[in-house]
Amino acid sequence: MLMPLDMLRAGEVGEVEEVSGQPAWVGRLAELGIRQGSRVRVVRSGTPCLLDVNGCKLCLRGGECSQILVRPVA
């Protein structure tokens, strides 16, 4: 089941399936480690949301999180 990243709660992990938006934005997120197949953990949900991506913390605004589709990981 795919869902926008902003639907995950704090502590939940998702595997990125798709990132939508302008090519420069998608490329920038890929540089930061958010690309298809990567796993992200939500540290703090809401706006802004705080993510753990490969051991690094990343803060995104709510609208940005909704452009990232993830599959929840148990």
C-alpha cells in the first residue's frame, strides 16, 4: 500500500517508491538519499517533518513530504 510520506507517524519507516515534482527537486532529494528503494524513518511528523535518512537528519515541509510516496515497512 503506497502512501504519502507525511501520512507516517513518528517512529515509522517507509521505503520510497516514487518522488514527484520538478526534476531539480527530485534530483536534490536523490542527492540527499531520498530516492526509489531508500528507507526513511520519521523522527517527528507534522510541518516541518524531521526524517532520518541513512543516519542523517533531514527536515522537510509538509507539502514536500506529500510528494514522496512510500510503502510502510514493519
